[in-house]
Amino acid sequence: MKIREPAVAGTFYPSSRMELEKMLRSFITLDTAQPEAIGCYAPHAGYIYSGAVAGAVISRIKPKDTYVILGPSHTGLGPEFSLMPEGKWKTPLGEVEIDSELAKSILNGSDHLKADYLAHVEEHAIEVQLPFIQYIKPDAKIVPVILRDASVKVYKEIGQAIARAIKELGKNVGLIASGDMTHYEPAKVARLKDMRAIEAMVKLDAEELMERVRSFNITMCGYAPAAVAIYAAKELGANKAELVRYQNSGDVTRDVSAVVGYAGIVFLNRAESALVQLARETVESYVITGAVPKPKTIPPEMQGKAGVFVSIHKGDELRGCIGTIEPQEDNIAREIIQNAISASTRDPRFFAVTPSELEQLNYSVDILTEPEPVQNKAQLDAKKYGVIVQAGVRRGLLLPDLEGVDTVNKQIEICQAKGGIDPKESYKLYRFEVKRYH
């Protein structure tokens, strides 16, 4: 049985088991929400530079029994598309066995992948992922794959072959595309280029990714693993991708003249409404780059006009909530975009959302009916109706069905406080209904 000895222990990460475990503990948080991710894109630089991003990604997904790890070729050794079908990989944390059954099934189903050992001997892209896997799932197996430059057609065939083998064997498998982003450009330039590539990955669009890499000369080494992973993930049911974290080496060294970028992205099968997806993507885009999304097409459910509230939670705690009672924009999509930006950066009760928080946030979008006046409290219902309390030009609003707000009197009390209305003043009551999207 072939044993692949560590090639970069002591350089990219500590060669001491104790030091390595200590470093991994500083990167990995196992009590975060862990959805059933189909795969991810994670960096493979030295841990002092990219370990925080890799740790954030692995913390965000439930462990798998086997990981197909896709890496680019930095050495040029071996055939163009190399899969090591059997043996073990060694790190300071022990040995990781290759899932030979899955590996051979993938080989049998692909016209391009070749069984090979040489391409893996000195390659660090796969090796640096292993300690993270060993830390969260010590008995996990792997299938190591190295990829070189090729057409989108080739990447699609490899990705589909991987997905077919996983489905046929019915195994609990995760995909890891190992890759770094822009190499050795000024931080501002690197961030702009990287975000173009990230936008394509988040859309699960491998063709767009490859087009942008070539058009904008994005020097990311992980384009091939990312493209193959996207094709495989979509075959396995991925319908959404999320940016978990982005940083570059300048964030660590403070030298922003020539940085390398690191992105962490997860591929998910999430039944998230299009309205919530728009709110999430807006916040992530605006917080990271300052860019305001401009949807090319507006789905039917977002074409009308309505008041909209966007709420953001961090765990069980409110992190921001801003909305409009009457529509201010031409359509609901634009209403969501503007209120998502306001909820994340302009809610006076909170500091603006930071990039490091994005992975921890949950969103909901409320679409309001037109408020109607009511004569008394008997026409209200804390679960069914939202309430507006108005005195002159002052008014306070509260959405319906909120945790801890079980009575109409409590609703009115909160609205009065929000509107600066004295309980002894005369006021008017309005009610409205909402359709809540999660």
C-alpha cells in the first residue's frame, strides 16, 4: 500500500502534532450552525495566511464520511488529470485512508481522469486540507484529484463523473475544491478581481467563472477545482452557494502591495426563497465590496410594489431590521435591496455588519399589505396583524408574530415607545398583514 508522506509539514503548517492541534483549535468553531453542504471552496496557503478562512469553511458544514478533494497542479508532475486510487496520506495527526471504492468508480466513469501517484507526491493543495478534515472527522476517507488547465467541457465531464459515482454508491461524500485567489497584486486590485470570480462561484456558474478568469486575468490557482466542484455539486442537488469568508495575505502581514486572496465558499441545497436570497446576496455584496446588486431579471413575485421589511438575526439575537411601510421603489426587488442595505449598515440600534459576521447571519423578508385604520384594539391580533400607532406625524410600527410579543397591548406599548408617543396621548391605530419569507 502506497503511503503519501507529508510534503509541507513544518512549512505550510506545524510538523508537531501538539502545535498543529493548537492552531486548528484557533481556526475551527464546532458550535456554529452546520448545514448539510454538498461541497466547498477553501484556500490552501500556509495556515498563518489562510487558515482562518479554511477553518471558517470547515466549521460551517457537517462532517462527511469521505471527501473528494480537488486541487490544482503546482508541480506539473504526472498526467493532466490525476486521481490517486488507493493508499494512505500521512500528516502529523495520523493517516488518512483513500476511499478506493469511490476512487475506482470515479475513474471508471471518466474519460479524462487517470490513476496516478506522481502528481500527488509534492503537491500541497490537497495536503493542507487534510488536518482540517482529521480534526473534525478523524475517520474520514478521501479521494485526491489533481487538475490542470482545460476547457469547460472537460471540467464538466469530470464533475459529472464524480457526481455519478457518488450517487451510484450512495455514500456520504463532500466535495472540497482547494484553491487560492488572486496572486501578488495590490490589495484593492486583488479584491476587485476576486469578487468577480466569487460572484460567478456563488451563482454556481462554472462557465461564467472561467470566462471571468480569462477576461479579467484573475490569477486564481483554484479555477479548475472550482469549476469541477460546481458541476459535480449541481448534479448532486446544489442550488445555492454562499461566501463564508474572504481575506487576503495583506490582512495578516499588513503589506498590501502584493497580496494573495483567500475565499471560503459553501455549496448548499437550500430551499431558500428568492426574496430572502436577494436580501442575503445584497448584504454580502454591499458589506464586502460596497456594490449594490442590479438584478438582470425580476421574478414575478417581486415585480409589484409593497412595503418591505428585512430582518437580520445573528443566532437568536436581532442584528438589524429596517423597512418601509409604503413602497418607495419601483418594485419589490429594489425595495428589498435598499432595506437589506439599511438593515445591515444603518439600523441605529446596531453597529454595521462586518464581513466576519456574514457566515452567522439569518434573514427574513416581510411583504406588507397596505395599512388599514381600525377603530379599537378588538380588531387587532398580535399573531395575525402588524400594528401602526400614529399621533400627528409621529408613528411606531411593529411586525406581527414576534417572539415575546403575545398581546395587542404589548404591541401598542412597543409602537408608542418606537414613535415617541406618550401613552396618555390620543392616537390612531392601523393594522396590516405580512407574508413572511425565510
